[in-house]
Amino acid sequence: MTKTSPQAVTIRIRIAVGENIAMGQGKADLLEAIGRTGSISAAARELDMSYRKAWMLVDEMNQCFPSPVVTATKGGLRGGGAQVTDLGQEALARFRRILAKASAAIDVEVREFRKKLLR
């Protein structure tokens, strides 16, 4: 059995639609990076992720919503680009609020749980 430090404990929340994950921490981070960089490939590099993986995550998110959360344009003289849509911004903000509320609601229990873990 590997010992782990209590600081390594994490709680993960994912919002699923059927078998697909509409939003989780990794997808939220990807949306933020796309918003900063204006590019799926630049966001992938920033997150140390392959372009293919990032594109697949964006595609899965886009399939979970009634309209895209990320739109992309093909390359040209200045290259392509990507933009987080208004729906994507709203989904991201709501997900961050869900995380904050969930964290606040379970904070005491998580701290007590951590005390019981191997150090």
C-alpha cells in the first residue's frame, strides 16, 4: 500500500449527460485556456495535453450542449482560432460556482476525513 499525504486528497465533481461528461475540472481548465489563448492547440500546449485530446474534449462538450461551447475557425494566412461562446462562458461560470458551493458544504467533513488518512 502506498502512503499518501493528506494534501493529495481531492474531491472531483463531474456533470454527465448520459455516458458523456459535459463538464469536469479538466474541461473547465481547457475552456479557460482556450479563452486565454484563442486557440485549441495553444490551450492544449499550455495544459501539457495533446491537440487530439483537447479537440476530443471540446467535441464531447459541444455534443452535450444544445449549441457549441467552443467554436473554431480553420487556418488561413493568420492560422485558425477558437473562441469560447457565451454558452461556454456561462457553463464554465456555473460549474465554478457548483464547485465552490460543494467545497464549502463539505469542508468540515473533508478536513475530518483527511485526519484519518495515512501520513
